Amino acid sequence: MSRIPNLNSPFLLGFDDIERALDRVTRATSDGYPPYNIERLRRTEAEPERLRITLAVAGFISDQLDITLEERQLVIRGRQVDEGERQYLHRGIAARQFQRAFLLAEGMDVLGADLKNGLLCVDLARPEPDRIVKKIGISVKD
């Protein structure tokens, strides 16, 4: 059983967006299709640290796949059309539709997508966090 942290603490101010995002993720249900991997790709001299989402989409061509970014949510959809003119003696591979959504952190950048050998790879750039130290002045009032 997964545990969702309580963000109603008086010490956590301004985390309303995170609480809504967690609520959206916990409500999203999925049937597990298509299976996917998420991997971290180390920084190289030419590229920053990246994340790669790989979905197993065997049988889909690029025209049947759609990737959109909708308010920090990466949505990947697949639509196959049932070909009516074929006559099957046995049908074990069904034409299937899917939708898989990933909630992205603020500042995540979608670099591109690649379809090869039935695997759809979507690369994301992880933002470099800025270390901000700011001195707050104290005014004295009598």
C-alpha cells in the first residue's frame, strides 16, 4: 500500500500545486498497457542529465501515435484501426487503443521522441536547479 504524505502541515506553505498533482496521480487508473520503463541517462559533455520513457508499442506506426504536453502532463496516445477486410483464422493480436499520462515537474522539457523496433522513446531534460540564497533584511519598528 502506498502512502501519500499529508501536505496540510503548517510548515509546508505554498504546496497546493503538489497536493493537487498527487491527487491527480492517485486518481489516474491504468490497465498496465502498454508496459513502459523510465530510466535516467547520465550527463555527457554534449547533453544534460535526461530521463527517458520507453513504451512497448509493437504493431503501432508513428501515424497511430500521438504525444502531447497538456499543462505539465505528458500524454501518449495510441490508436489502431481494425482492418475489416482481413479474415482471421485465429486472432491473438487485437487492434487496441491506449492512453498513458506522466505528470512532469515544473521546468521539465520534452526533447523529442523516437520510434524504433516497436519501442517508443521519449526523452526529457531534467532542469538544473538554481541554488538561490537571499538575505532578508529586518526592519526595526518601535
